[in-house]
Amino acid sequence: MGRSVMVTGGNRGIGLAVARALAADGDRVAITHRDTEPPEGLFAVRAEMTDPKSIDTAFEKVEAEHGPVEVLVVNAGITRDGLFLRMDERDFTDVIDVNLHGAFRAVRRAVRGMVRARWGRIVLMSSMTYAYGAPGQVNYGASKAGMLGMTRSLAWELGPRNITVNVVAPGLIDTDMSRGITDSRREHLLAITPLGHAGEVADVAAAVRYLTGDSGRYVTGAVLPVSGGLGLGG
């Protein structure tokens, strides 16, 4: 039957690639979405990452369809880019609320069943922005860096219950979002990427498969860069 998996923000890009990869492995995969229509072939539920009740309802629907969530991949996130001196406070708090606080809400809900089962796998999708920074992304960088501290503390708390918690940190990955950056920004990122090219969503999905699979059973509290070397040493 496979495992019950939830991928937040699994309706496109990296999240969709992760969801499809785990479904291909035989897992029962559910995704959350918000504004866009969900893709075909996956069980989809609407969830607002800033609303605990919405998240709780999404989990209830997934649990009724697939059973308690055993693997959680937190991928949902937003950007509100802007230079710091011009950044509105709302732009900062909205990004933190969705990206970091939303991760907290989803993990808190998921671990109920994992603790009872004494087994679980959690992956938070960060970004190499946490390591190298980026102009105009003070809010985004802060939200993604915060995931590291959250993950390492959770690894200590949940490890005794056989629940692993890890971070995947993509670099420049070929997605709709990355195609929207300026040519100069893209050239800069490629210049500081030792492999010299963008990655693919399948590369990130492979990292998640490793961390949530049997091969990654002894890995917890780790940051796995999928970046072609971008942020090397960060």
C-alpha cells in the first residue's frame, strides 16, 4: 500500500516533482494547494499555511483518505522580494508567516500521528539563500534560515521516537519561479555555482526520496544542499 505522504505546496515545481516521485515509488501521496488548480493523478486538498484550522482540516481529509501522515514534506512558500530599506513590515511578516510559521504548523499537526506510531519522516524545503544571502530577500532568507534551527531542535526532540527531520536546500533549479529572475541575476548565480548550470526538479526529488527512504534512516538534523555547489561551505 505504500506510506501516507503529504507534500505541502505540491501543485507545481519542486513540490509536484517530489509528489510524483514518491507516488511512483508506491506511496499514497496527497498534496496541498491554495490558489491554483491541482494537478491530475494526486489526491489534493486546499490548505492555507497561515491558518491552523485550514491545516488541521487538510490533515483530516488526508487521514480519512490515506491514513495518518507518515511522511511530511513542507514545500509551500512565498516570496515578497524588495530591498530592505523599502520593505514594508507586512512583506516581511507575510513571508515569515507562510514559510517558517507555516512549516511549524504543518509539522506540529503531523507529529501527532508519528509520535503514536513511533515512526516518521519530515523534510523541510529550504533554500541555499540561507547560506549566501540575496539582495532583496531579507524576508525570504530569514524564513529559510529559520528552518535550520527548527529542524535541528526537532531532531533532538523527535529522534527518540524514530522520527527523522531534515532540510533540503536547493540552489538554482529550473522552475517557473527561477525563470522569472533577471538575466543578470541568473548569470551571477551560475557564476558562483561550481557545476555551472541549473539543476532540475528531479534532482531535488531524488534528495527527498533518499531522506525519506530506507537509505536515509540514520540521517536526521541534516542540511542536504542540492545546489551544484552554490553556497559551498555555507
